[in-house]
Amino acid sequence: MNIVLKVTHLPSLPSYILNLCKFPFDYTSQRFYMIEGIVLAMTIITKYTQGARFICSEETCQYSEGFHYVRVHTPGATESATLRHDFVCSLCTSPVREDMKYRVLGDKQLVEMIDTKAINALQGFSTSDIHFRFQSLTVFLRDELSNTMKIGNRYKVIGIPISMQSSSQVTLCLEANSVHHSSTTGPSCISETFKYLLSLTSGSYWRFTAALAYNFASQILPPGIYNTLKLAILMSLVHTNDRDDSTAVYLDILAMTNDSLILERIMNYSVCLVPRGIRHILSSDIFPTVMKDKHGTGTASIQAGSAILAQGGVCFIGELSSHKKDKLEQLQSVLENRAATIFISGKKYGQDTDQQVTLPVQTSFWSFIDVDSVSKKHVQKDNIHIGQMDLNIISANLIDAFGLVIHCSESTFWNSSLPIANFLFKKAVGAEETAYVAPQEFTTQDYEDDFPG
Ligand SMILES: [Zn+2]
């Protein structure tokens, strides 16, 4: 008889929460904990042994028949605890062997989760060559829990922490007992400043929006410039949500500019305003990839990539021509279909058949093109041999695939370059007085409060 206990809730006390950001973990008490986090990677479903029957290999021994040696999987145990060759008979100490007819198999899936707070580490990075990794935790999903989690979503998992030893490494894992989807609800609040502004501007349909765009990002740029871009960014930000919603609307933005520094600043600043804003770094992958699972199963593990981690939010991918041609083709396909397809070779990952997995990409993409640098690359093209250099020519189809293309390189730029430089210098030397007089002060917090997430 096998009794399975399913825990739906734990007391909401600190001692029941396993915080992935805090060390050391308690994995010796063998009791239930709750973790909350985002799914970063997951393997395909494989089999494990739920139970097996062993019989004594000595035919004259009375334990060579009957069900004296039945081994079943217990939470936290590895496959080798159930199936091994060195078990011996307790009566005659002869080796016992498994009776394969009675082996019971179940489904198993390994999921890697990160703490929700770890997303902050992926926001607003401007350097492209940093390699870093944050601590993730492996969660074992067995039987009916397999396939209950989607990559990129946020969950609360109740389970028992265990430590797994493979060769010289000890890995901390969690054997899941129950899984619950978790998301925050709607915008936290509308700030008082915005309510006041709305009351002042209620006479016109446009005045409120115009005032918001005018003042937006005034912490990093003087108000009143790049208004169209700022309005588009605001619109894209209000479309973010933290629900698993396949009908959600996304607003992708592509900006054409002569000044990538300003564009980088404003997009980096804005992407940090939503909980799921990811600044993609070039050394990682934008879209999901497949690699071998590191927990000894050798099965295929799907890694989320920046776009899936930014689920329901925004993925800022930097300068468009900095990406390789094949990635740009993939981006175009994702923008058009809102899904990424990955191929899992059966031969490579120990499966009978090849698999194709299609994952929804529920993210708004932001990017920009530095018109100057792209045109310089085109000029160089004539001076080098064909095939010597990847020129990253951006196709018109890719540009079309973005929902909104904004030209920021018009005359407005030239008129504004002096105030921008002035503003940046004053900020850089930490001048106490404000470099401009804004009609109304808006803080970053005002804008942060306004977006759902
Ligand atoms: Zn025996």
C-alpha cells in the first residue's frame, strides 16, 4: 500500500519559506518548505522507477519467491536508492536480483527555478561581455506533477529539500509535493501625483498623456525631448502583465537613432520600471536553447533565454545590428508568430524519437538601430572581400515585424543635443540644483507604481 500525502498549504510563517537568496539552506530536517520563483529551465519528461521487486538469487532460499524485497521510491531518494546491484538477502546474504516483470515506472521532470528577485540582476545592464550566473534550485516533479509548470512562469512550490551527491558535487534540490501558479494582481496603485495631474488635465483627451510623456525619465534626460519615443515606451510598459495570458497584446518598439548612447540610457531606465523587464546581454541567448541536463540524467533540458524570462514584460535586446544574422532571422519569426520552436534530437538526448517543442513568447521587444554605425558598415562592405565579415544587414522584413518604428534622428535631436549634454554633465558632477525647471516633479516611483506586474 502506498499513501501519497498532498500538501496544499503551509503556514505563512518565515520558518516554512525556503528563500533561494539566503544561505545556508536547511536540507537535513526532511520537512516541507515553500519556495517561490520563476522557471528558468526544464527537462523533457523521462521515466523513473516508482517501485521494483527483488528476489534472492539462491534458489534454495525461501526469499527466492514471494514479495519480501519490494523497494519503492520515497521523496528525495535517487534512482540508485530503488535500483542497485549490491543489495543482498537478509537471510542468506546472497545477492538479490530484480524481477523485471514487476517494475513500476512513473514520469519525472526536472525544473530549475530562480528567486523572483534574481530578475533584478538582469535589468539594465549596459555592458555586453559580463558572464554571470545566479543560484538556481532544481525541483523534481514526479508523476502527475510532470508538465504542470511552464517555462518563464512564476510558481509557489511546496516540497522537501534534499541534497544529492553526484561524483564530487553536492547539489541541493527540492522534491515537489504540490505546485501553485502565483502572480501579482494588477497595478499596485496609481500615485497621488498622477491623480492630481489627471484632475488638472481632465479638460482634454491628450493633455494628460502628453504631460506624462513630456516628463517621463526626467531622472536621466531633460524633459521634453524624445517625446514620441517616450510615449511609445509608456504604452509598451502599460501592456505588461504577470498573468499567463495568451490573448495579451504586445507593443514592440524599434527606434532609429544617431545617438545610441541616449537610446541605451532611456531604454535601460525604462526596462527597470516593470518587474519582468530584462536587459538582454549579448553573451547569453535571447531565445530558448537545448542543452544536456547536468543532474546525471543526460536528458534534454530547455533553457529559457532572455525573451522567455521576460514573460509578460519587456525584453530590451540592445542595438539590433549587434546580433548575428541567424538570431535576427529567429527574431523576425518570433515577432511574427509570438512563438519560438526548438528541436530536440532524440539521438543526442537518449530518446527514441526527435521532438519539436513550441514555446509561446509573451514579451514586448525593444531595440534600436544606430543609423550611423549601420551605414558605416555598409560603406566598409565595398572594401573587403565577400564573406570576410558578417555585416549584419537588417532586412526590411525584420523592421516591418516590429509593431512600431520610431525615428529619433530627426532635427529634434540636433536641437536637443546641447540641453542633453548640459543635463548629463550637471548630473555627473552631482550638482545639487536641478538642471531644468519641470512644471511638476515626477519620481521614478510614480511611474513604477503605475505599471501592472
Ligand atoms: Zn536468500
